[in-house]
Amino acid sequence: MSDEYAPVPAANPVIPGFHPDPSICRVGEDYYLACSSFEYFPGIPVFHSRDLVNWVQIGNALDRPGQLRLPRDTPSSGGLYAPTLRHHDGRFWLIVTNVTPGEGNLIVTATDPAGPWSDPVRLPGVPGIDPDLAWDEDGTCWCTVAGVSQIRIDPGTGETFGELRPVWSGTPGAAAPEAPHLYRIGDHWYLLIAEGGTERGHCVSVARGPSPDGPFEPCPANPILTRRSTSGPVQNTGHADLVQAVDGSWWMVLLGVRPQGGTPGWHVLGRETFLAPVSWVDGWPVVGEVGPELPTMPWPLVPTPPSAERDDFASTELRHSWISLLDRPAEHYSTRERPGWLTLRARGASLDEPDAVLLGRRQQHLTFRARTLIDPAEGSGGLAVRLDDRHHYAVEARPDGTARVIARIGSLRTVAAELPLPTGPVVLTVHTGRAPEPHDARTGPDTLIFGVEASDGTMTDMASLDGRYLSTEVAGGFTGRVVGLYATEGAVHFDWFDYLPGHR
């Protein structure tokens, strides 16, 4: 470590926004991490870091139609669940569940985690979700799934050996033993799982045994991590993975949420990736505090430049962070049709359709502002904040010269405001604002304010909508808010998009 290095505070979450179910591995001095992506395409974002704190997305593991089938009737929170990312024998291995009927568990591999990743190897003999991969000393590959059950496999062919057998059911009385990860650490094999469901009762427990298939004895201090029955700013902590750092220290990545507002507290960004230190006491892992601030890291941080918050669509290739619903066919998404512009061609008649044409990015900050310059001469479209196909808000420009704010909340759909527009392209905006009545226990997490911006920069707010209705506590499911561009009629052209964190 350089004598000139001055330790600086590190912040949680280390990957903010809808990035749940993190799985991590280290190769030399490099760390790689993958997360769930559910109904969005491309699937399974892959990140790189040199310090466990600053992460850059380097690709997506399933980014070709031949790798990922998400049919038109895929529901919100369907699709890809809970990957495990590992490095073995010179290759990266990623196993994941596609809960689409007829799909199931699959494995893709790569020599470079930035891609390309292989076509999938199917695992028809491995039922269930949350699959894990671990290799023992003689090269046998063990696949463990939620439940918690286990089977030996050939990860190169998908062949299974023997019968799927239960290995540990978790803590008696605890719901949903899932998210298993198996490790050889010292003299023991450790089995790390999540329990309690992915809501406020979520927790992490661990057991250990003499071999990969047990028998496993539970840690007497289980759960080793939970935030249930606490009032801290980070809740729902669970679905964890362990990694040993270059200096020999141990760390845990896990999902958590940041509820806002009154009772019961609404989280709108989805389940985010947090980091926690781990120590070992009597052969068991002890997890440090999970909060907004991390302890001073024992090595120099490698800060990455802030992600580009503006996209002028100058490249023919879209950035890794852009996501779409189910797929991204060239006839509906193009930066070539009008150079320097994004062209979206409608497929569904509204954002209520599960396969609507949407190009979005995860909302990663509790407060933000997003804007876009849209040309609606050939169709209708606009700027949306989406949680799922039944919970979304949008400001939409139409070729008839009007803008309108549309709100969909469950079975209700309404036009909240309408405004005439000047001729030609127009800037659409959305930004967060504080909910009113801060002492009211019913106060929501935020408000979302939609409007238009004139050529002189003058803002006209059209509607202020309660943010609690775009939260998991209201809508259910496993995802978080996505801010993006969409088309619901004809062809719509977007000159640029920008996203500014911390704006009210």
C-alpha cells in the first residue's frame, strides 16, 4: 500500500438500484459480480471491480436472442432468477434459472466475463430455482438449489448423476430456505442460505460439514445476518455470497432495500447490492454492520469515473446499462434509422402490455431528474417510470400536438393531465419531490413530477404523483423502478436522454 494513500469512507449500496441476488467471484486482483434481471433484456448484468466498492458494468451474460427466451406472455417479475457466478479451470461459469415454462436451469460460460458468453447448456435434471455451482478436490461439480437440495452434474453437458437429495432444510420454522452457496473454506464445507422470505424477515444462515453433501450442522448463532424487527435504514437483508479479498480478508455481498416514507415504509428502487465485512470466530462467519457507510477499506479504493448520465445515441451500439422488455428486435429499436437519434417503433398499444417497446435504465438514486428530447411527429411515446405492467407513470407526447401524463395503478388507468405542445421536438421531464405532510405516518416515499421544458429552459410541471404506488410494498414482485423511453404508436425519435442524481 502506498504511503500516499489516505483511506476514504466507502458507501452502501455498492451497486444501487434494482440489482438483486448478487453473486461474486475473484480472479487474481479482479472481482466480478452478477445480478438477477427478471423480465428485462439483455439478461444478467455483469460488473467488475478492483476494490469491492466501485463497480462498472462490463456486459450482460445473456445478450442474444438464442441465449434467452422470454415469450410475449412473460409476466412482470418472471424471467431470470438468481445467478451464481464462479471461476473454475480457467473459465467463468454462470448458472441461472429462467422460470419461463419449458426453460428451467441453464449454464453459460466465458473466458472473458465481459463476453461473449456461450450458448446455454440446459439442465433438465435439475429442478428448482437459485442454482449454485461448486467443485470439490477431485473435480466433481455439485449443484445445490433452493429447498435446499443437491445433485452432481457435468456442467459442460448438463448431465446429472444420482438423485436430487435434500441436504439441509435451514432453521426449523423459518420460511423459504433458498439462495444456497457452497464453499470449501479451511477444513469444512460451508453451506450459506437465505431464509425468511425476501421481505422484512429475510435473513442469512449457515451450516458446515465434512464434505460437499454434508452432513451439515447449523451455526448456533443463526441467522448470522438479519434486519428483521429493527428500524435501521437498510432492511430485507439476505441472498448473500462470500468472497475472500486479495489481502485475505472476507466479505459478503447481499441484497437489501432502503424503505422511505411512513408506515409500512416503501422501497422503490428494488433490492440493491450491499457489501459487509466478515470475520471468523470459532470457525463460523460473523457479519459486520450493513448500513449506508462501510468501514474504511483496508486497501486503496480504485474510484471509477461516474457513469455517463447522458446518452446522445451517437453510437450504433447501446450501452450495457440500457434494458428492454423481453427482447430488443432491430425493427423496434434502432440508432441507425435516424443517425444520432434513437428510434422506437411501437409494438404494444400502451405500457400496460408486457412486451411494450421500452428502453430504460434502473433508477439508482432516491432523488433524480430525467429528461429527453422527443420528436413525436410520426407516433406517440415519451418518458416513463415503470415498476411493472400494472404500475407505471409516464409523460407522453403525441402527433396531435398534445402532451399527457398517464398513471396506471393496479386496475386503474387515468390521464392525470394534458397540455398543448408547440410544433416540433419537445423536452419531456420527470423528477422526484418530497411527499407532503412529513409527520403523517401515511406519507409516501416520494412524489414523481412530470412535465415539459420549453426551449428557454422554463419548466412546466403537469402532474405530481404519489411515489408509493410504484413500490414493491404496493405492487409486489421482485423488481425496482426503471426510468426510460417508450413508444405506443407509430415511430418515435429521441435525440438524447439524461439522468441527474440527487435532484428534487
